[in-house]
Amino acid sequence: MDVEVLGHVTLKVGDERRTPSAPKARQVLALLLVNANRMVSTDVLIEELWAEQPPRSALSALQTYVFQLRQLLRKIRPGECPKQLLVTTPNGYEFRVPPENVDLQRYERHRLAGQQAFQAGENMAAVEQFRAALHIFAAPPLANVRRGMHLEAEIVRLEESRIGVQETRIEAELELGRHHEVLSELSGLASQCPQHEGFHRQLMLALYRCGRRPQALKVFNQLRQSLVTELGLEPSRELQMLQQAVLSADPRLDTAERTPFLRTTADPAPLQVPWPTASPWKV
């Protein structure tokens, strides 16, 4: 049985995909699957379903949803005891499944391998791992589930993770000298995310290396206008340094090696990217 949460939440056996029809049962399943092979406490599950105003029958209702999930598991895996898949623990429940059967955990494996390769300067291997991760994470997570506070927090975490993978993959591509190849993708991302400094920095660098210095400066001006007008902020020191480097045709910008204008830990975190209706991502 395969578990999918990056996209629609489903349990997959062969070509058949099954999902609970009841919204709250599906919500319970989603939280258990996102935390596959880890215990989720009863308190967290109740809080996810009813926030701070659970009914008096909350515990018995939760037990009913767990029973419905086990009934579904019995239909999907008739040869296995559902209580060994969806396990009751002293303080909650745990969905047990081999990690390689969970799309989220496969994504995490590729993400970590890509990060390690990138930090080691192995850009080709990093790109391959990041592309594999993004191929798995190609749709909005938990798309068919009503979300409470805990699932909403998981979605924010997953979206930020996906953004980081995408940005670091493009960084590795730039270090491989693939500025022409990523230019179209970066143009779409910068347009979609008008205040994301990381994508704008990469777009400026790609344009400069493609011999389009005026367009690189225009990208900076558009970002600055958006930040100043909407937030009252100037671009980060990193972006301002890059603008000056473009103006002076700094020779350091011509090399495909790791650029001297990378975001530092003191700079603000990248803004959250909304899920597009038509994905500009390349995987």
C-alpha cells in the first residue's frame, strides 16, 4: 500500500486509490499520514478537528472516525489486521507504513540528498536529487482535505520546503552555467512572486550572464518598487550589492562558480509562494 499526501490524500493499492468520504475521517487520516510512523496524540487530533471548542462527544467521535478508517483499511488490505496498520497507542494513534511507501518521506529523502550534494559542491548530483524531489512534490499538498490548525501548519511547512528545494536547485543550475536554461522559469517565478528576493536575485544573475544587463537592472527596480510601495522596505543588502555589481560589470558575475552575493542568515526569509493554477515549475 502506498500513501500519498503531496496532492490528494489517498491510500493506493495497485491502480486503485481510496479516500474516506467523510470529511472529518479524511482529516484524521491526513494528519496521521503526514506524521506516518509517528504517534499523533488524541489531544492534537481533537484540536485539529474542533480547534478550541470540541464537543463533549469529541473523544467518542474521534474513535468513530478511527473505526471508519480501519474499516477502509480492511477493504484495501483484507489479509492484514487494520489495527496493526492504524495502531492505538497509550496517548493517541500511529499509522505504520514502510517509509519508502510514503510520497512525503521519499520527497524528504531526495531533498536531504540534494542538500548534502549541494553543500559538497556536487552540483550535478544536487540537481538530479532536487529534480526527483520536485517530481514527487508536483501538486499542492492535502488538496482534498478540510484543514484545521495543525494541517494548516503542515502545509505552510511543506510549501516553504518546496520553495527552498526549488531555489537551491536553480542555484545549482546557475553554478553549472545553465543560465539560459533557467531564464524562462525564473521569469515566471519572479512575475508570480513579486517580492521574493531569492528568485529575483537569481533572475538578475541569469539575465546578466545572458548579456542582458539592462533587463537585469529593470528586475531590481521592479522588485524595489514592489517592496517600497507595499511594505515600506528597501531590498536587502545582498540585492543592493548585486545591483551595484551589475552596474559596474563586476567580473565576479561572469563566473558560473558560487556567487559572492548569496543570501545570509541575517537576511529575511523568503516570502511564501502561492500555488499557481498553471505550474511554471520545471522538474
